[in-house]
Amino acid sequence: MPPARQFAILTCMDARLDPAKFAGLAEGDAHVIRNAGGRASDDAIRSLVVSYKLLGTREWFVIHHTDCGMETFTSEVMGELLSGSLNTASFTEGGWQDSKAGGGTVEGKYINWLTFKDNATSVVEDVSRIRQSPMVPATIPIYGYIYDCASGELLEVPEATEAGRAA
């Protein structure tokens, strides 16, 4: 069960991303935690802590990517889309549009969807949030990167890596 290379990656669920490919991983090398935007949500931190506490990871990587869909809307927009209907929205030149058919719910207005407008800033925020969690030992280094979907390069975000420096 423990990953052979003793590290975990938090990254986006975007289907264009292949963490094994961009991180040079073989099956069993690392834990890969994925969610919308690769954000340090409570659940992502929970998974990282399990990865360390029970399965021995010693380093963590937060990897966001260019051209992320989480940059295309806000929590307010998502709340409005869901209140219009539960059908899949469409993206047009004017932004996200909802069919408003079939009824919706206001529940989406009470969720922080963890959207962002700047990749580097969001990586720093997420590394900092993980670092500040009282469940995360100061001895675990947390690194911040952005995966460039066009070039295939992993680009370090030095301010994030500094925020995640181990004590």
C-alpha cells in the first residue's frame, strides 16, 4: 500500500493531465490525489494526512496547470448556474450559460467552489493552507508547481515551495 517513492501529488482532475507521465511515475510510485483545480480542500488535506500518517509519504507536491477550467467561473456563477437547472451548462463567448430547464437548487450558492484567477497565486494559497494545517508535520516539504499543458513542462512556483519548506 505505501507508495514506493514516498511522495504524494495533489493535482487537478482535468482529463488532459496524466500525472504518471508528467511526474515520470510507474504504477505504485506515488499517491495521486485529484479534484477540480487540484485545490487544497479539506478532503484533499485529509487524504494527504492519511498518505503520510498511515502510508509513509515524506514529500508532497501541489501541481496546478495552465488553461484550467476553474479559472473560467466564480463561486457566484456556479451558484447561479445550479439555481437555473441541474443540466450540464455550456460555455460560449459570453461565458457559462445554463438551459434553465428542469429546475435547479440554491444549494450551490452556499459552497466555496475554490475557483481562482491566477495559477501561481492559487498554488501558493494551497501550499500555504496545507502547511498551516495543524495535522501536517513541519518536517514534510511541500512543493508547488504548474504543469504547462502546451509544452509539457513542470514549472516550479518558488514562492509556493518556500511557503512549503520543511522545518
